[in-house]
Amino acid sequence: MSIPALSPADLQSILQFTIGIARNAGKLILEGSEAIQSASSKVSDVGEKKNSVDLVTEFDVRVEELVKKEIGIKYPKFKLYDIVSLVSTYITDGGSSIGEESYSAGSRPPLTDEPTFCVDPIDGTTNFVHGFPFVCISLGLIYKRRPVLGVIYNPFLDHLGSYLTRGINSKPSRLPLSSPPKPLPSISQALLAVEWGSDRTQNTMSTKAGSFHRLAGDPAQGVLGGKMAHSLRSMGSAALNFAMVAQGGLTYTGAIGPAVYVAKLTLVCREIGCWPWDVCAGIVIAQEAGGVTVGSHGHFTSTVSSKAFGDVTEDVLTGRKYVVIRAIGDTPTERGSDAQKRIIEEFYATVEEAEPN
């Protein structure tokens, strides 16, 4: 099968199409939220994805089917990576399928150069069930094994990225919202995004709690290795965390577990245990706003001094460990790109890296 060649004009067309899907899906997400909150008969058999923190509802499936249908009509030869059916498959007949357990064990079909949509129909499903308005659809496009396009839409707040828009008729604001980007001397002046995730086993919880303790703790008050960051935030959505970093509101987000959407924080975000569909769109949005995404500590160490730094390869995208840091402004003594590397190194020196289940 020949691989479609995508020009910049093609990508612009796909972007507009994807925004349309996101808007349509947003209406369905709002319908689902209203039905759940009112205990309507529209919702049946609300189940669990993995445990009480990672719920899935029939609206996951309904949104996914809407996305599949629209992509299948417009781009029938594109592939699809999705969360609900947990497959990587052609929308039309053929292709391969893979479940979450085998995927996490490394038994997954490799990405190809073909255009592949990477979709999380409802990111933030626990928020969705509880009526907490930080929920989004995350739609990314992978081409030649790299994320190239991302759309994240939170219908509750009517926020859409990679530009930040509020409302259908709003004039979009280019990210980051702070222009030029603000400098960042250290983690002590950062607002960080972290997530507890769905893995609540003793080892994982202890590792995360210890890391969060050091990031937030005051070394002058006895917290060994404490960085006393301005604060930690947990939005319950990896995609929205990434988007907040892109906006500049968060310094970074990190994954000791899971994390795009568009908002404003001085931040770094860390996610562990996320899947490609959780982060693909957010990675693109963060990159377009001058942010940088890296994988595990080992990946960061091996690439920090090379041209490969910040290149989101297939290994990074599927590696389930991510740190994304916002754009940082230059100072008279340090380039912003060097500051990003320094802050990531400080972050990794502070946290303990957990293995995702």
C-alpha cells in the first residue's frame, strides 16, 4: 500500500476537519454528562476501565464511534489508535488489533509512516462521571512515526487548542499566552502538574507520594531534598495538563503515571502510565507553543546533549513516561532552551521514577 504524502496544505485541511470532529464530540460529551448527573435512562451499565479511579461509560464508546465514522468517511485509508476498543487498526477491513495488557507488555504492532489518528474520546473519565468540568476529547495525528497535529477540546469550558479559543466566535490566542515566555530560575518558582493515576498499588503510591512530598516540601522545615515548588496541580486529564503547559500556566507536567488542552500555568507536567492517545495531541500543542517533551530519565540523559533532544520518536510516544515543560524565556546569562534542560534535570533529580503497570 502506498503511503499518502501529506503537504502543509493537507495538514491544514485535516486540522480544520479534526476541529469539526472535536466540536461534534463535545456536544455528545455534554449530553452524556447531563444524563449521568440526572441518572437518566440514557446511561446504562456505567462500568470501570480498571478501578474506581478509571471509569468508562457508554459515552466513551458513543464518542469513539462518532470519531471513527467521520474519519472513515473523510480519510478511509488513515489508521486509528484509540482507547475504547484498545486497538491499532484500519478503520476499514484489515489491519491488526491489540489489547491493553499486551500493549503494556510491549506486544504491540509498530507505528508505520502512514497517517494514523491517535484518539482519546473522553480524557478525564473520572471527572466526567463526577461532573468535574475538566474533561476533553484528544485527537492527534501521527505521520511518519511522529506526532504532527493535535486538537484538544474541553466542551464544559469551551476551550480548544492548539490555539486557545473560548467560544465558537472567539478570536484565537496563539500559545503561549505570555509573550515572550517568562524565565524560570528553578522548580521553586514553578507550578507543577502531577497525577495519581489509576495504579493504586503500594509501591506505586509510595513512590509517587515521596516524589510529590519532595517537590512541594520546604527544605528549611526538614523536608530532605525539598524543592518547595509554588504548588502541585492534578486536573485528572493528561491532555489538559499538557495544554496548560502549552498555555504557559503550568511550568511542566510529568508522568509518573499519565497527561493537553490549553490553559495557563508556569509549569512542568509529569505523566507515568499514560498511553499514546492520552498525550499525542498534547505533545504537538506543547511543541507549537515552544514547550519540550521528553521520555524517561534514561531517555533524557541519553539525548540532552544531542540533536535528538525533544524529538518525540515512537519510543518516546509509546514509552508511557513523559515530562513536558513550557517555553522559557532567555535571560542575559542563559538561553531558554538551556533552562528547559536544567529544569528537567532538576526535576528528575528530585523524583523517583515508577514503572507503569
